[in-house]
Amino acid sequence: MSGDESKKDVSQVENGTVQQQQNGVAKMHMQSVPGDLKQIVLDGLEKKGDRGVWLWVLFILCLTPNILNGFHVSSYVFLGQMPDNYYCVVPDLLQRGWTHDEIRNISTVGGVATNGTCSILNWDYDRLAEMDYQDALAYVGGKPQPGEVSCLGTAGFQMHYQQEPGASIVPEWDLICERTALRSTVQVALSVGKFFGASTFGILSDKYGRKSSFTIAALLYVVASLLTTFSPVYILLLLGRIGLGASASGVFYPAFAMLTENIGTRHRSWMSIAFNFSYPIGTLILALAAYYLHSWRDLSLALTIPSFFLAIHLYFLVESPRWLLSKGRERRAYRMVFGRRAPEELCNSEKELSPEELAAAVAKDIEPPKVSLLVRFKQSFSEFGKLYGTAAICRRALICHFVWCVTSLCYYVTALNADNFAANRNVYVATTGSVDILAYIISMIVLAYYGRRSTSFCFFMYAGICLLAMLGISKENTTLLVTLAMLGRLGITAVYAVLTLHTAELFPTEIRNTALGICSTMAHVGSIAAPYIVDLLGQLAWWIPTTICGITILLAGILTLLHPETKDAALKDHVKQEADLTDDREPMKQ
């Protein structure tokens, strides 16, 4: 971005008063600390991010893209909704004037009393087509019942679905019975996209900048949304969903980093937490859109249209000044903060070197020592050795891996489980969004008074008990089932808000990002498993998914007690400090 473009971007998000304040900061530093351009930018950024129009515009620009993520995670409830009934019919018999009920009485075990079937009795339907229904009924009545064959993929048969045309993806690609896993894979594709998008866009964001990464993700989001909406074949639908998942991570992480890096200390805590409210807001909008739009393609298109407004974000968002400083681009960071070129007396050189030019200049004077491939390999995995090398740290890591996986699994199971409860989908999805907002508020209040370990344990126990209590409720009592499921989700969402903070405090600085990264990966494992548990095991019995969640959540709560309390505790920087602390405690145990 050129200097003129940067001035234009900044001028559009600040008023005259803020501009005068920034000029004052610059003049003060020119008098007191000449040449310290980086510190001047940091001080100016802190003042600019403390109040004024720029702060609130930045907050809104970073917050609103994550609303789009709330659209697609729960959209599967509507896109993949199961028909009220489905069964196999014989086109030749339909052409002869047979009704659906007449065909089912002869072709299905149990006749019209049997719903949701994908198999058909293997009669000689060519011969039956030459008879009327009464003659055919008398004919088959005197013969032993033949075996069953699958209706899907068998010539001469076709599935019939009792559902509005185009209401879901299920009839379009016959995603039922032995193909049910393909239906679940549509949701799994989104989680797979998030899995790879989190790491890919994280790297892009650190290497090429927050705005550059956000721009790529925004473009991918539009393309993936259109591909999902207009996909003519199933495989393109999966690719579109993978793209949606990847771009969801791509608009989330750079925007969150840009927000936390550039807002003032006074607002950083509450704005970072408020950032999470954007997701349930998107869920509520999804429920409202699905109430009016019953076709899955129309709904997908409606969810795609807001993505074009990302062009506004691309126009107004500027690169993170802190990221520019980390890359040695002080002059450009100065322009971002103050809206004008840096005075020459503050610059340390005639020309601002790019990172590539700086690296080339250093290489001329210092020849880096040659490192063998084996040494490089060992260095790459040194963090893993520190994470799992000591008993205390390894135990924390393994518990965190399990807890993150279970929490994510249960979070997605409760979000996707509407059909197993026979609940109204619109009400169910809207309720999950409302519960999430309430859970974030509760977690903020509780953490202000209680420790991380006790808070996590209580939320885990509460959620597990609510989910297991559903075993004593009949399936017909939908209202009570949904109420208990949402009460359990309240605890799961609340503990999710605590997990990230507690995990970050459990590990020393030198391995903190590694620990969080692996825990995030395990969370994606849970989100990938959730649709299969809901769809496949839920077909066997409606209570299996919630029972699995209830048991694993209780186990996670018990394991949480093995963690140390970290509230008000000083963060450690090195693994050795944790090891020394453990050794000091050993004599006390004896």
C-alpha cells in the first residue's frame, strides 16, 4: 500500500481531534527521544487505541466478519435436514396407475406402517406391472417372501422423499441409509477446512501481514460460498464447504490479532471477550433467515450475500502497525498511526529497508553457520520435547488435549442434534445462539471471583449432569429434552471460554503457543467426529450422542482437578522453572 493510500485509509476512520492528539505525541517524542521512531509509534498507537472514532471503527470492522462464521457452522441443521419420511417406489408400477401405498404394501416389509426405509422386496416387478393391484396382491400372497435389496443404485427403483422440493441436500444426492455418512461429511468438510485454515492463515498472517491474510480469506469466502450455493455435484459441495471452513479461520484469526494488537490496554480485555459474541449473533441471523427461506440453495445464497460486504472491510482496514513494527517497517507504521510521513530527523537511515533487503545486507557481513539436516530436524521438534519431556508438563498437556477434544465434540453435538430430538430446527438453532451469549456473560462474571480450575470443574459437572439426566426423559417430551440439552450447552460454552485462558496460563512462555496449537488441533478432532456421532449413532438411538457427551464431560471435569490453579499466579517463562517447582514440592509430600 502506498503512502497516499495509507493516508486516505486513516483519514476515513479518525476525526480532527484525534489527529491533533497524534501530532502532539509525535512532537513530544521528537523533543525527548529523537530517533526512537518505534517507541513514538507505540505511544501514538496506545493513545489512538484508547478512545475516539478510530477505536470504534476498528472494533466494528474486526467484529462483524466473524458473524459470517456463525452462519455456516449451524447451517448444516437446515441444509442437511432429513425428510419426514422416505421409501422406495417402482416407476413401472407408478406408470400402471398404482398408488404409493399400494406399492409399499407389496414391496416393503411391514407395508405402509414402516417408515424411513431404503430396501425393497425382490419380487419380479416386471410381471407385477402386468397386473392390477388386487391381482398382484393375490399373486404375492401365495408365494414365500423374497429377500430385500437396496433401493439406492439399483436399476428399476427410485427413492421417494416426503419433503418440499429443494428443501435439503438429502434428496438431491440420496444422502440416506448406507449413504448417511456422506451427509455427515458435508459438515465434517467445514471442520476440515477450519483445521487447515487455522494453521495456513496463521502462517500467512505472521509472514505477510494481517490485512493481506484477511484479504485472501475474504476472497476465498466469496468463492467458496458461491461454489456451495450453485454446486451441481456432491464433490463440489464438499470443496465449497472446505473453502468456507478455511476462510472462516482466515477472517477470524487476522481480525482478532488486529484488534488485540491495536486497541488500548484499557479496552483490550473486554473487547477481546466481546469479539466472541459475533458468532452467536450469526447463529441468530441464520435461524431468522431459515424461517423465511425453505430451499437450501436459497438459504445458502442469502448467507452468501453478506460476504460481499467484506469489500468494505478491505477498503477501510489498514495493516496492523504493531505487525509492521515487528517487521522493521517503522516508517509505514508511522504513516498508519499519524496519517503522514515520518520526519527525517526521526529516521535512522536515508532509506527504509525491506525485510529482504535487510536480510541481504546482514548476509554480506555475517555468513550464517551451516547446520546439518539432522540438527534442523531436532530443532524443529525441540518444543515438542519440552512439552512432553517432563512428567508434570506432559500430564498437563495430555489432560488438555483430552479436555479440548471433548469440549469441542460436545459443543458441536449439542449444536447439530435437533433432528434426534424431533425439535423445531429454527427454534433450536436460535436457542443455541441465545444460550451461547448468556454463557459468555456468565463465564466473564464467574472468572472475576473464582479460579480457573474450580470454574472449569463446576461447569463440566453441571453440563455432564444435565446431559445424562436426559436418559430419564421419554423421546416424546421434546420440550424437556431440548431444555436439558440447552442447559448442558450453557455449561459447555461457558467452560470453552475458560479453557483457552487456563491452558495459556498452565504452560511456560517458551512452549505456550505450541501447547495452544496442539490443543486447538485436538479440538478440531472433536468437531470432525461430532457429525458422525449425531447422524450415525443417533440413528441407532436418539440418546446415544448426548450420553457419550455426558460421560466424557464428567471425566473431563474430574481430570481438570489435576491441574494447578493459575489465577493470580505468576506466569513461568521456561520449562525448567516448572521442573524446579515440582522438585521443591517433593520433600513436602514425603
